[in-house]
Amino acid sequence: MDLNLSAYDRSILAGEHGPAAQLAMNIVMRMAQVYGAEELLDISGAHIDSTIYIGEAGLEFAERLAGLGARVVVPTTLNVSGLDEHGWQDWAVPPDWAEKAHRQMLAYQGMGCIPTWTCAPYQTEWKPSFGQQIAWGESNAIVFANSVLGARTERYPDLLDICCAITGRVPAVGLHLTKNRAGQLLIRLVDIPLELQQEDIFYPVLGHLVGKIAQDNIPVIAGLTAQPSEDQLKALGAAAASSGAVALFHIVGVTPEAPSLGVAFQDRQPERTIDIHLPMLRQALQELSSTDRDTLHMVILGSPHFSLAEFRQLAPLLEGKHVHPDVQFLVTSSRAMALLAKQAGCLQALEDFGGKVTVDTCILASPMLPPSVGMLMTNSAKYAYYAPGMLNTQVAFGSLEDCVRSAVAGRVIRETSRWDAY
Amino acid sequence: MGRVLIGKPVVPGEAQGLVVASGEPLSFWGGYDYHSGEIIDRRHPLSGQRVAGCILALPFTRGSSTTTAVLLEAVKAGTAPAAILTTLVDTFFALASIVADEMYQSPIPLVALDELDFSCLHSGMRATVTPDGLVTLLEPESASVIVQGK
């Protein structure tokens, strides 16, 4: 099927909207042909993952677009960048690297994007609405927007997201279209105790397992009897988008396109049915730790970026305690969320505890950790999944409470009895 | 001549080289070091392999949408695979290749194969890729299987 371009699309391609839009449309059009799209459709929002400084080529791309006068035509939020713009000097970021990462930040800001610098744009005022067509990058943001909000985005890779924001057009394919949003796999939770389902740590572990099972398919999770919070769904999605290529999941009775099993599958039959029992979850829990050693250098929280609710949850756990002198305690968040947390009085407890907050970035996007940090502990499945390969560190995975307890003790302590059979 | 696999040219181009193959998908963000061309996802069967200039066969990319940016850096740094063979049309790889073409006139040839043909690929074979999507496997009888995905 050939790609039918609108008069507007053709005018951009002809250069009538400037050379930056022309370059961006050229890339969108070629990608539309790869996707097998018949047409392009309008979007009303974008989230740009290309902000992360990876190297010279990405910077060159951003500066070329900016230099050609690129402007985004829809409200466009920015993902984490390569550095905490005002706090990177406190860390091990090399100055020449920081200079380049900062140039990349300025290039995207100069195109008219909103400097949110967060991987959790769905927890900002630019959160998209149900049914809204958007072009989002960042795997955890994509899966949250599609699954929890019912907005519609494909998995936009770096570099394409900004081209869509500049043209306001995307290939009409994939998860933009209703027919492609039906569940494909049925994942049933069998005999999973309600007490466990109510624990925060259940969700990243379930997500890790669901991602491994589903890969790039759309899973429908049935049998969840607890009502998960927004942050629990965020943890589930981030985990599933790390261990698999999950861009959309449905949870029957929880997510907006799954009021029932039949609706979630759009009355089609599941391609496969997989039952999840407690031992499979226990195995997934173990996989998220790369070591059994109890040495600890840093507790790291906030991938995806910590929300106000998470700051509120953390503060009372820290009251009257102090981090062990050999351990660092770091929370990664957005500048807006950190400000809200400060105004809500949640940061004082963290400061008194001896902890720190880094904004705009995270330990995976910025070379901020000194080499002496070799052993991390986290409650984030995404940090746990990526840190060993990207940072060459060992990771212990545990609950938020485990992380605090371990930070105080100076060694990894984990409470695992909740995973035992009841 | 060895066996010829007929694929779909996602981004057409010519390449030849040593095949490095796995049935396990990979995220290039956290999985590929563009400075060296080494696969660094320690959970991946190809962990530790250097694939610059090789014909890399992976079913599709997994996880982070930053895979594209890493592959573009690899093109600029000269550490990219000579070609990439997949089962699905992988849009992350395709974009990196298209942007490499727009920026540096240096696209990475990409071919999507059906699963049966993909399963014929083993590390250690040599292969050529042509713009029409044909993948020719050379010396298939003597190829030693170094790493094969699950």
C-alpha cells in the first residue's frame, strides 16, 4: 500500500515551512514507508527522549535542527537530559562531557520544547488525556501513556520523536489505531495473596516477569484483586518496558481500555494464556538482584523519577534516622517534583537523614557516579535491570523499606518473607 | 555459493562480513558500547562479543527507545555492524539507518527475514547482503556455532 501524503505534508516536504521542517518530514515520511503506513495523522503532544546526551552524533543532529530554525508545533515535554543543569558539579561528571550535554539541552529548549527534564511526563501538568494522539519517546513513559492513561503513542525512538514534534505528524500505524490496541496474551495471576498484591514491591517484580513473557506483545493481566496506585502502575510499566518491549498492557478492571476481559481483547481470542504462580514471581524477584553480597555503597531511588506521592511515602520512613557514613542515599526526580516535595515539607527529612536529590537526569543518563560506587541497592526494576551493564555495578533489589533499613545499617538487608507461600 | 535467504530490504544496502547471531532481542541502550562495538548487556547471550563490521542478526530490539541514538553514534564512531538482520521490521534500527543516511549518507543495510530463515543464521558464518534483500550464507557446512540464542 502506498503512502498518501496530504497537501500539508507535501508543502513541508517541498520546503515551504523551512529547511528544519523539511528534514524532519523527510525522516517521518521515510519511516512511514518502513512502518507500511497509508497516511500520516495529526498529534497534539510530544515527549522527546532525544535529550539524553549519548554522543557527538546526537548532539550534531539536535544542533543541525536547531541551526536550521526548527520549532515544535505541538506542546512538547523533554525527557531527562545528561546532567543536573544546576547540580552536576557535585558529582563525577567530566566538565567537557557536561559542556556537550548542556549544549544538547539548549538545542532542544531552543526549539520551543518545555524544559520538564523528566522521564515521568505523565506526572506533570502536560499529562495527556484518554484517546489523545501523541508522539512519545522513553519506554516507561510510552507504556504509561498508552496503558494507564489510554493516550495513543507508538514506541517513538530517539530522533523520530523530535521530527514528529516539528511536523505535528506521525505515521498512522500501530498503537495509534484502535484495532492494534487489543490484547494478545492473557496473563492470569493464580493464587497470589492479596497482602502481596498490596505491597509496592509486587509491581516492579510482576512487570519484570510480564515483560519477559510478553516481549513486544500486548499482555492482558487478569486476576489482580488489589487496586494499584499510579506509582505502582508506573513501576510495573517501567519494569515491563525494560525486560521486554511492552508498549501497552491492560489490567482487567484497572486500566481504561480493559473494563472486562472481552473489551481488553476486543472480543478476539488470546494468542496464548500464561498462568503466573508465586514461585515464578519469586524467581523474577531474584533475577532483579545481580548479587547476594551485602556490601552497599549507594541506595538509589527514582527510576522513573520520584513523584510527590513517593516523596511523601519516603519522608516518614527516614524520621529520626541517619544514613550510614559509608553509604550514599540518592533520589532522582524532576525539578518540578522536587520543588513540590520541598514545599510539602518532605525534603527536610531526607536532608536530615543525610540523603540527596538529583534532578533533570538519572544515574543511567549521566556519568555522575564516581567509580568507587560499585554496589547499589534500589527499589526500581529499571535501575536494577540496566545498572550492571551500563554502570558496571552490582545491584541488590528490595522494597523501599529494605532500601532505608539497608542505608542505615550500611549493608544490604532484605525482608523476603512476604514472598513465601501463605 | 551457499544458501540464499530472501528477505525484505527495510533499508536497502550492500554488506558482507562475519555473522554474529542470537535469537534473544537486545536493547542497544545499556546493551551496546558504541566506543568499542561490544555488546555489554550482561544478561544477553552475545555479551562480550564485538560486532563492529559484522552482520548482526537479532530478532528485534527490546526495551529502551534510546537504541536508535546509540546505533547512530556507532555509525559516526565507525563501530556499527555492517548490516543488521531481524525477524520483524525493526523500526528502531530503521530510524538509525535512515538518519545515518540523511546526516552522513551512510545507511546501515537492514533486512527482515522470516523466522525460519532467521533460524538458519549462526555465529561464525560469513554472509553477503544485497540491496534487494538477499542474504547469501557462505561456507554454511564449515561454520562453527560460537553463540546461538535460546
